[in-house]
Amino acid sequence: LEARVEQRTEDLTQANSAFQSVLENAQDAVVLTDQDGRITNWNRQAEVTFGWSKQEAIGSDLAKLIFPPHLYHQVTGILTRQKLTQRDSTRRESVAIRQDGTEFPIELSSTLINVAGEREFSFFIRDITQRRQAENDIAESIAKQSELTDLKSRFVAMASHEFRTPLATILSSSELLSNYSDRLNEGERKKLFGKVDGA
């Protein structure tokens, strides 16, 4: 029995070590909390993303630590609903706050997991500032393209209007000269040639 307990303890220690290794090397900020939202684990990327060290974050209320005050009740409400419905995971975009007070957009996935027989939340948090910037750049580019297309259409309409009158004058004078040149006197022909030149 002692050998089995030792083996089981060693297996659990190895599993915990592997879990910690995955947690620490994740590209996203990974945060674990108890069911009340108190932080129980905080990986390296969370330190980079939010500016709080692991020691500062552990035991803090997640909603108060990383969300702006105006979102606190919304976040706690979502977690409470997830806990009550036992819904395994949710994903949403929101706004978070760094230690220095700057707000930035995030994508947040929360999952209910079992840790040592207790249900806890795990959060995967990704800073989506660059993605939002790219979306804004694309939207601006589309708006500029639309504006250029509109300007082009207006230019074509204006140019065709500006050319229509002189071209009509040239065409009518040319037709008169081609069809009736022999019936027109010198003064009338000069007058028509003058209209063509002027147009």
C-alpha cells in the first residue's frame, strides 16, 4: 500500500509538473481562479500582459484586478451564470486593464475545470490590440477606396457634362459643314469653323 501511495504521489507530482510547464510556456495569459474568482495561478504571459507579478496577483479578485471598474459587475455576473449552469466554456471579446491603468482589447475564454476535486475557472486571455488595429486599418482602407470610387464617378459625370456641350457644338457644326457646305456662303462657313475652334 505504501508503494502504491508513493507511486501515485510521484505520478501526481509529475502530472502537476507537466501542467505547470504547459501553463508557464503558453502564448496566452493563463489564469486560474477558484469559484469565487480569486486567482490561484498566474502564468508568465499573464505577468507580461497585465504587468502584475505572480505574487501580486495570487489571491486577488480577477474581475477587480484586470477589468475596468465599469465592467466588474458584468464579468462577475457572467462567471456566476457559468458556475450555476455548469457550462463548461465561454468565449467573448472584452476590454482589460493593465497595472498602469491602460485599457486594451482582449479575447477571453473561460472554462470550468476540476482541480483536486474542486471546480475552478481557467482563463485564456489574448491581447487582440494588433488584430483590432488591423481591422481598423482594413476598414479605413475600404472607406478610402469607396471615397476614391465616389470621386472617380463624380469626375466622370462632371467631365462628361463638361465635354457634352462643346462636343455637341462641334458635331452640329461639322454636320452642317459636311452636308451643306456648298449652300453656305463664306461668312457662314467661317462662323461654323469659329464655333468648332471655340468648342
